[in-house]
Amino acid sequence: MLVYFMIISGFVDVSEGCCGTAPFGVSGICTLLSLCPNPSSYVFWDSAHPTERAYRFVVSSILQQHTNNVSNSFAFAPVNSSLSN
């Protein structure tokens, strides 16, 4: 499901790493010659680490979900009248 949302969010490559020349971006050293031209279009920087844009996407999704949960939980909370005096 997360991969689907990343694809519709504009990520071009959701399976390979930007850095590295081997499959899935696995290589011992990341060099300027082995970088992809547009790292923000990749989900993974290398075989294990997401790109900055992917981190932002995940964190934003988590914060948005928790913000909605917090807002919904306070929407129906009883008002403590003793605090307003």
C-alpha cells in the first residue's frame, strides 16, 4: 500500500536505490559516477536508506494521521466548566 502511495506521489523508482551501480543500489562505495540524476524521484538512497524526500513523505503521513486522531479525540471531549471561570 505504501508503495502505491509513493508512486502516485511522484516517486519514479520505488525498488532501486539512487546510489550504487549494482542491483537495488547495493555497492560498497557511492560515488558521483554512480548517483542517479534526480535523487528526489527515488524512494531509496541506497539498499537500506530512504531518500530525504521519502523520509519527508513518511513523516508527513504519520503526523497527518496523528493530528487527525488528536483532533477527533478532542472534538467530543466534555468541557470542564471549572477551567473557564
